[in-house]
Amino acid sequence: MFNWTDISTTGTEIWVGQNQDDAFSSALSIGFNFPFYGTNETQFMISANGFICLGTAQAPYFQGFPRFNYKIVAPNFGDNYHVANVSRYYYQTLTSPNRLVVQFNDVRYYSSSYRNNAAYGKTYQIILYETGVI
């Protein structure tokens, strides 16, 4: 089940006007208990590399899968980069149904030949539903 919910005008943006490489947001509230592999998670962190960690443990992007020690949701896993005034990362908890939306606009790969070229920008979302559906 996927339903794009644009939060670029209503969500909270992180790292406004900043370049970020391998950074994590502070721990943020999901807004509800999210069941993930038998544990109810209440917090998450956004990675500049374009994924989220559930809980408060930061998962390095450079280790291969599987990631037994980290709780991550990674639709675009790689060495990505948040480009100041280009990339936009937002998050918002919504209701009816309860869900967390994390939106990544214009994510760029770290290499300068890619991060300086708009043709390589990627836009995608992670949506966590209170039922455990991702």
C-alpha cells in the first residue's frame, strides 16, 4: 500500500540551508507506537544518507546488509548527501490513519559529479503506519 502524501508545505524541514554528509537528526517522536520486529518503537532519526533509524542507534551507511544490530528503513541505501538549498528532508505525523511520513526531496549521491547535477536527484518517502505497515 503506497499513497504519496506531499508534506513539503506542512512538514518540519531539517538541515535548512546546510550541507550534510553522514549526519543524523536528533531523536524525533514518531507520534505513536510503531511495531517493528516485535518491539514498539516511539522514536526515529533521519540520516543524511536518505534512510531512517528507529530508536536512537545510528546505523552507518557503509556496512553491508543484513544489518542485524540496527533498525533501519532504507528505500535508497547508499552514500547520499544533503545539498544545502537543494535537498529537502521533511517529517510529519498525520492522523486518520495514524502514520509518520518522512519525505526526501532531491537527494544526491555523495560524489561531486552526481551531487552537482540535478539529473541525479532522487525524491521518495517513507511512510510508517501505526499498524506496522511500511
